[in-house]
Amino acid sequence: EYNELKASIDEKPPVISLYLKRIREEKIDELCSICQKKIIQGCDIILSTGKEHFNFTPEDQLNITRLMNNLQLNKNTKILYHSSGNKVTYYSESDFTKIYNEMNKHITYHTTYFNLLKNCIYNMYDPSEIKQISYGYRLTNPQDIQILKQIRR
């Protein structure tokens, strides 16, 4: 038993060739770009007035966060904002809070999913396997799946 344990401790990680390193970096860059696009595409949110779509460009994220901070500081009952492609309208405090929370959940989900994919890629040593990974790849680690489910709630 001692020899088996010692051998497992002394085991060296596989050598990462420059080719494998490049394949990993290229795939991670590709997935990062898709993740950013998914965040910007935003999501549909069901409000008291019905379903509306909100994009989350970096500017949208800043504006929504700024308005939410203003709402919390000043206790406004209505916030002027707009859903994607629509004119500015007043949103109730509860609707705007929902927009803010859904934006953060959307960003957290995609950022977490991307980071889990990246970790998965770093644990792969077959370049052809790495090349097959795409955004939407089904994760198999039960802990990873559980994390994503918790974010979606």
C-alpha cells in the first residue's frame, strides 16, 4: 500500500505541449467571445406589464446598476428606463428591481458557465476533444451542474 500511495504522490502531471496550450487558448478565446455575446443579447423578463426583452451591453449594465443604486438611495417609486428597442417608460420599483436582479442572474449564469467550461478544457489533454467543445456543451460534473441550477433559480 505504501508503494502505491507513494507512486500516486510522485506522479507528475502530463506534459503540456505548445500545440495543446495553443489549442486550449484558442478554444477559450472563442468561448469567451460567445459568452460575452450571450450576456449582451440579454433575456426576456416578465414584468407587471408583460414580457419584455432587455439587452445587457456594458452601457446597459452600468445604467441599470446606476439607476438601481439611485432607487435604493432615494426610494423612488418609478424609474425611467427602456426595454430593448422600445421607448423610455416608467417602471415601478418592483419591476425595476426585477430587471436588475434578472440582469445579474443572467450575467452570473453565463460567466459561471464559461468558467466551468474553461476548467473543463484545462482538464483535457486531447486536442481533438477540445476542438469539439462548443458553447452549450453539456457539463458532466455533478457539482458544476448543481451550481448552474442554483443560479437559474
